[in-house]
Amino acid sequence: MKMNKKIYLLLATAAVFLMNSCKEKVVQVAAPLEVSVMHVLQQDVNIQSEFTGQTYGQSDIQINPRVDGTILSLNFNEGSLVTKGQLLYTIDPLPFQTKVSEAEARVADAQAQIAKAKSDLDMIEPLAKINAVSQRELVGAKASYEAAQAGLQAAQAGLQNAKIKMGYCRITAPISGLIGISKVRVGDYVTPGPGSVINTISDMTDIRVRFTISEQEFLRIFREVNSGSSALKGTGDSISLKLSDGIMYPYTGKLSFADREIDPTTGAITFEAAFPNPDKILRPGQYVKVLIVTDIRKQAMVIPQRAVIEMQGIFQVYVVNDSNKVQLQIIQPGPSLADAYVVNEGLKPTDVIAFGGTQLLRNGSFIKPKMVDWKPGQATK
């Protein structure tokens, strides 16, 4: 009985094995991955170069005291707009008032001297005509009168100079503009000199922006602009500005001038552009990005940066063939344009490329293409 039971178990196991082996095998094939694709965009492109610049007021006038003395008052609000001729500081005028009084006394003395000399001359002249006095006395009287006249002129000049110096005790605004933070306070002693700047006023009607361009870039642009019919002519009249927060300044500027020399220490040349500043958002001392069109390419090939795969300095894109199969293609990208690259080599205008943005794509994969429209700077859903 035990033998029969073992045989029964063996037969049952064999039957199950045969049944499983006879079942039809089912192979599951994965559906192709749906991928956004686009035609290589071909269009005229203005290539902008970006340079770092710094802002200056249309006029940045430093305020220096012109006489020694103690500051008695500040007559403005720091960081406010002031008008030309407005009183800013007063310096203690007492020492200078004393000098004015002394000069006035000298003028009065000189006037008395000239009056006496004139009286003496008027008395001697008729006597000299009748030979009642000698000619030597007449000459002496005339010389005394002329000396008195010269003394009066010197005294009057001294009085004028004393009044001018006393006038320097009132420091007024040389221009209208925005005044900064005062470097002195009431009670501080100030002295004249180039190192004694006490404040600065900036005229911010327009803002000057200075930036540098490398010698090589300058030479390339110069030759291009001065060629026969360059498309770059006039680009200096429409310069853009990007602020430190990445926002574009709403007004364009114009190139004002280039420096006379190339700085031998940096190998760069300094340029200056002027920008209108009606909203007063630009202040002296800001660092900005200056954007200038330095190249214009006709019918350039443009693709999204997100479609480009970069590895160890090699740039590639997935090109889709007629069988919806993707193949990696090496390209040579050129300048960037918003969120795009201008392609120098490696693609044809008729090529279709995958947008990328997925790690599931592999070289040689078949995909389900989804054609989309795209433009530089326009996000694709």
C-alpha cells in the first residue's frame, strides 16, 4: 500500500509539471514613452553681450568747505532733494566778521588819506602856477595823492576778499539734486582741502553707467561696425540694463563715449552710456548688467537649453528620425539666447529633436512623439 501511495504522488507531480509546461507564455511589451518634440527653430537672432557696469549721477558734485571753522547748523534733510542755491551748512562767521570790520576800517583810513592828499594837491597846484612853491613840492603832492588812491584800492580789495571769505561761511548747493549723508555734524571743525569732503550732491535726471569691454571684443565690434553695411550700426542707441535683482530696467540708454585708451593693467577699454531716470530708481554706486547687441545672425538655428545634454564638455541632443527612434547627436552650441542656444554645428533646419527633461530616454529608444510649439523665453508645458 505504501508503494502504491508513493507512485500516486509521483504521477500527480508529473501531471502538474506537464500542465504548467503546456500553458502558453505571455510576453508583455512596454508602450513607447510619450516625449515632447519640436522642429529646430530657424530665425534671425540678435546676440546680446553682457557687461558689468556701475552707475553715476549725471553730475556728482562734492561739497568741500572753503574756510576753516566750526559747523553751526545743517539746513537740509539728508537723502533729500535740494535745489541750486539752497543753504546747506553754516560755519561760525565771527572770525571772518572781525576781519571784515578790520578791512572796513582800513578802507575808511585810506579814504581819509586820499581826502587829505587831494586837499594838499588842490592847494599846491595854483601856488605852483605862480611859482609860489617849487615844482618839487608839486610833484610830491601828486605822488602822495596817487599813493593814497592806490592805498584805497588795496584796502577795498582787502575788504572784498574778507567779505568773500565770510560768504564762504554759508555753504549752498551748487546744483539741484539728491544730497547724501553728511560727514560732519554741528560742532565739528572743518578745514578746506581736497580731502575734506563733507557731502555729495548727485543730479539724477539722467544716470551714467560705466562699463568695460575687453580689447579683443572691442576690436571685433569696431571692425564689424565700420564694415560696409553692418547691421550693428545704431545698436549703441538702444542699450539695455539689468538690475541686481534680475529685473530689466524699463528704459533704454545711449552710448555716450569710449575712453581714449585701453587700460594696460586690465586689457579693457571703458565705455559710458546714459539712461533716463524719471522714477529715480537708479542711484549712484549701483552695480548693473549692461546688455548690448554685439552680433546679428541671419536664419540661425535655435533650440531649447533643456534639450541639450552636456557631459565633460560634449554637448548632445536627441534627434528623432522618421521611425520615431531617437539618436544622440553631438552639436556645437553658440551663444545663449534667453533659455535657448544658437547652434553653430551638428543640426539641420529640418531636424526634429526631443525636448528632454526626462531620465527615461535612451539612445536608440522608440518614442511616441508629441509635437509642440516653442519660442525662446517661452516655457513649454
